Amino acid sequence: MKRVFSGVQPSGNLTIGNYLGALRQFTELQQDHECFFCVVDLHALTLPQEPDTLRAKTLEVAGLILAAGLDPKRIVLFVQSHVPAHAELCWLLNGVTYTGELSRMTQYKDKAKGRKVITAGLLNYPILMAADILLYRSDLVPVGADQKQHLELARDIAIRFNNRFGNTFVVPEPFIPKVGAKIAALDDPSKKMSKSDVAESYIALLDPPDVVAAKLGRAVTDSGREVRYDAKEKPGVSNLLTIYALCRGMSVKKAEADFAGLGYAVFKKTVAEAVNETLRPIQTRYREFTSSGAVRQVLVEGAGRAAEASSLVLRQVKEKMGLLV
């Protein structure tokens, strides 16, 4: 089986966009792939974090990953900082990564813009991401369009290391779903829905039904009345149609037909119903996982399996770079 790796940051609230664009894809991948899924708490430290909040969010994200339908018997789920090999390989890969490559990263430029202090961690973020992926000889990496540049750097680092020290790393390929890879913000359909943005811009996986309905009721549409998919002329309506279609498991064309002749009020109400029906079982399973204490046990077992899987690669890297092991 091909191996899959993906990481989720424990900052902000996981959204319907995270579920439709990533977590739901993970539940399909686990059927016929060897999957490693990681709560990347070290990545979160590239920006200031409140310690108690970070710990709570790490458990919440792990719980939501399980609640989304991922089976701990099929996958390896763990916390990044629980496997020291991630930080160690990151440091080793610093020796084959160029500062020019890092400073050209679009996300680095965006996050550094306007900040009085820029940490070395923010600049080195892509190296840690490369370490996460390469440590497990990952074949496929589910990524959104905003992370594709980082994956390209991980590929470049792998190729560069292999050319210099001999074949060591698998060069990973991106896995980007054709539909739902980018769910837009409710208040600005020109931007991707982000869990770290203002609350009105996203639907959180743990939002109660009335909050979901209120947010969708205020979602940006346009001045017309026709419900149809046109990403250029009607981006807000198109975004809601995409969410509805993915929640209902139908094509966007079929979703359009469901709203023929109907106005925006009925449209938004029906989208809210579809979203709440999608979220209800996730929220129920989340409460079950968290109340039973099962999440921590899954993470402990996952860290052990991840440490075992990564130890061989780390040892080979150290030997090839001339370290005494």
C-alpha cells in the first residue's frame, strides 16, 4: 500500500472547509493506504500561542479527526511533539536547505507582513513540514492549494539529499481533490475559509445548529436572485452550492437543479440544513470520544507506532551525513 502523511495544526477551530476539503478525504484514503495523521503542535509555535489553549486545541483537533470517521485501528494518529524525530530531522535538513528558498515562500511573506518580530521558526516552517513528510517515506500528501509550494520544497529537499548522500527519501506527490479542495470564506468568497480567521467567516465543526444557520444567513451572495454556479460572476453563491453539493454527496449541477426558481433565503436555509446534518454525527462522536478519555490513549499508541516507523529513516540520514550513531 502507498503511504500517506498529513498534518493538522491545533490553532483556531477546525471548519467545514477542513472536513470537506481534507478530513473526509482522509476517511477514504484509510481504506487502501497506510496513513499517518499528525497534530502538528510544533508548527503552531511559529506564531505566539497561549500554552493552555494550545494543549486544549491539540486534544480537540485529535478528537475531531477521530470523530470525522478516521479509525485508529487503520491509521496512525499522533502528536508531532511526542515523536522527537520530527524536530531532529528538521535540524538535519537545515543543512541542505537554502535561505533563499525559504524567504521566497508565499505563506512566509503573508504571515511576516506587518509583523515587528519575525521568528526563525516562521522562516523554517517549510523545513519542519518537509521533515514530517520525508520521515515516513510518504508517497502521497493531501494538501490544499496554499500548501502546494511547501510540498514542492519538500520534494526539492528530498531530491537534493538523495543526489548528495544516496537514495534515502521517497519523493512525495501531492494529493489534491478536484472538488472541495478550496472552500471559500463566508464573508469574502475571494479567500479560502480559514480556521484562524474571524468567526463569521467560517463554520466550525463544533458550531451548534443555530449558529450555523445564522452564519449562513449572513453569508455573502450577490445582488441577483438566481442560484447558479458561476465562480467568476457569483463566487458567494457558487461557494454555498459547493458546500451543499459536498454535504449532500451530489454534483454541483444537481445542486443547482434543487434550487431552480428559488430565492436566496430558501437557498441559505437549505444549505444550513445540509451542513447541520453533516455536522450532527461528527459532534456526537466527538462528545463520545472526549468523555471516554479515548483520545489520549489513541495518541499514546500512535506516538509509539510513529516513533517505530520513523526511527529507521532518521538513523539512515544521520549515518549518511556522517554523524556517529
